[in-house]
Amino acid sequence: QQPVQSPQAVILREGEDAVINCSSSKALYSVHWYRQKHGEAPVFLMILLKGGEQKGHEKISASFNEKKQQSSLYLTASQLSYSGTYFCGTESGNRDDKIIFGKGTRLHILP
Amino acid sequence: EPEVTQTPSHQVTQMGQEVILRCVPISNHLYFYWYRQILGQKVEFLVSFYNNEISEKSEIFDDQFSVERPDGSNFTLKIRSTKLEDSAMYFCASRRGTGVGEQFFGPGTRLTVL
């Protein structure tokens, strides 16, 4: 079952903050966050693992509440380059598990 | 930095024709995936592949679809008889090993079925 993302769309001015939420009705092993720009492939932002481990490589933070099966992505001091569609994806923890993606949150940053 | 590559970037075909989409995963990765994205919609899982066999497939991945790793480097998705609704971006992804980790996505192949 796909995770549910909110909001569906956000419009911000450069420098403002945003929070994107992702929730699942299934027990989660991990949550992945990807950003996709129009016509391009999804780009990995962050993975949050059950137990608290977090892996990422951009100046973006996220939280993962295992009990509530929710994750939030925090974008602070947004830049124009942050514009795109943000997808959360969830895994249930099988060895070669697929990612089930949410419908995405469109983020548009205005100068 | 190693990356997943896909060819062609755009494929146009007539309904009923066979297409083969090609992917070269990152060389030391063991798990391979195909996803598709219909324009404006979410990314959908099609199939996962490990140790030269399909690990899991979605309901989208019917008998018209097949995957193969014909040599040590390529990973292909074949659609035997394309339908209009197969028009989408097809992404290949690979993952290094067991356990949870990043899936690296290729740039995608845009398939247009006329």
C-alpha cells in the first residue's frame, strides 16, 4: 500500500522553510526520500532506517517516527534549486525490497 | 562517480511491436529494478531481479513483460506487444547489496506507443 504524502503542493519564496510529510498504514523498515525535476530521474536525498540510522548527502534533514509510521522531510532556507517533486518511498524490509512511492509533493520556489 | 545508464533515451514504437529497453547497472551492484512513471504520476514498481531471477513483480508486470541479464553488465526489460497504455518513462535502478540502502536510478527511457 502506497504511503500518503502531504501537502500535495507547496509554493515558497526563496529562504523560507518547508516540511513534507509521509505516512504509511504498514509497518516500515525504512523511508526513502527522492527529488525529481521535470523530465529527469528521481535523485536520492535521504534514507531513514528503523532504529534511527539516517543516511543522506544533502543539506536536508528528516525524521522517522517508527511507532506512527511517519516521516517528515525538512527543507530549511530553501533555494531555487530545491524546486521539484519530492517523493517518499517506503520499504517493508525484505532482502531485495522494492520501494513503494507516494504520489509526490510538488515544491515550487519563487525568487 | 559510477552511475546507472539506460538506452535509448527515447523510444517511439507502434502498438503491437516489441521493444527492449536496456540498462547498465552499477558494476558491483547485486539487485536490479525496473520502475515506470506515467506522465505526471508517481513512480511505480514493476519488477526486482536478483541472482539471475525475478524476486518480485507487480501486477503491472504481466506476461507481456520480461527481464533478462544476458551478460554480466546489461539488464533488459522487454515488452512483447506494446499497448498505448505502456507509454511512460521507464527507470532502471540498482542497489549494492543486502539490507537497506540507496537505490540508484538511471536517467530513464521515455517510451511512446503510437
